[in-house]
Amino acid sequence: MNRINTTSKYVLASLMMLAGTMHFANPAFFLKIMPPYLPLHKELVLLSGAFEIVLGILLLIPRFSRLAAWGIMALLIAVFPANIYLYQHQEIVPASSTIHLLRLLLQGVLVLWAFWHTRPEEKKP
């Protein structure tokens, strides 16, 4: 189980850091999906990207891993309105409605994945 847990943690951390990096490499995409009722769009895009990178790194540091997993869950929940907005305005990113729905469901899967890493790790005998 330890190998699976470690692999899972590295994959999730990598996904978070990649997603965070994309906020800086291609902020235009994330700006398009920001709900109009939120203020400071560019700042929020960059801030959420920075948090994704930092939380991804912290997930790999045993001392901070569980806290980072809780942070990832909170961040994924915080950015969910942007995903809902995109689902409601699918013309922003042309794709099938199935793809947009799967993107929403993926958010839930990512929250559950992060939740798995909030549990204390099993110690070897």
C-alpha cells in the first residue's frame, strides 16, 4: 500500500504543479472561465495557480503532506464556481456538453483523491 500511496501522491502533486504552471503560461484560458461576479480576475487566476504549485510541492514533503491534501481539497472547492460557469457557458471553450460535464465530475474525483491523502500514513512494522 505504501508504494501505491507514494505513487498516487507524486501523480497528484505533479498534476497540481502542472495546472498551477498553466495559470502563468496561459492565463487567458483561466481568465475566460472566471465568473463575472468575482473581482480581480487576473489576480485570482495567478493566486490560484501559485497555490496549486505550492500545495503540489508541500504534498511531497511528509511533514506537510496531510495539510497540503486538505489545502488541495479547499482550493478545488474554491475554484469550482469557475468550472460551473464554464459548464453554463460552453461557448467559451467549444467542446461537447459531455466533455464539459466530465470536467465537472473530474473536480469531484480530484477532491476525493486529495482526501485519500489526508489520512495518516501506515507505518511499516
